[in-house]
Amino acid sequence: MPLTVAEVAHIAGLARLGLTAEEITVYRDQLSAILDYAGMLQTVDTSAIPPTASALSLRNVMRSDTVEPSLATEDVLANAPDAVDGYFRVKAILGPEAP
């Protein structure tokens, strides 16, 4: 299905692309080849193939959760540049205190 120069220019306009005349000619040939291939795929008999959302089987690949002891608060905050009442203290990014 060969596209015209005007059709490619229209598509480029919709995509907000500024193309030169040479680029339009190149893209016309490339887009026409893509549409020809898509047309060829439309002729393939897929009546015996069930519709699928994914070619891969669905399965959970995450491990199960296990309860494990955590670090003590003092150990976690040992290298913190600023800690207050057992929490990390960081600079405000919102509100009147923000720089």
C-alpha cells in the first residue's frame, strides 16, 4: 500500500515532526513497506488460534514472605547524618521551611 507524499506530510504534522522533502520521501518508502507487511499478516489464517492476552503463562515469580529479625534502631541510625527521636531527619522539601 504505497503512501503519497501528502499522506506522509499529514502524518508528520499529526506527530508534530518537521520533516524535509528528502525525509518525507524516505519515510514514505519505509512506512509503505511496513503497511505492506501488515497487509500480508492480515492474510494469515488464524481461525484455529485462540485469542490470548499474553504468550507467556501467568505465574508469580516472587518468593513468599518470611518474618526475620530486623536491625536495632540504634544500629540503623548509627551512620545517619541527623537523627531525632529514633527517626531520620531530612531537610523539608515542602512548606515554609523549604529552601
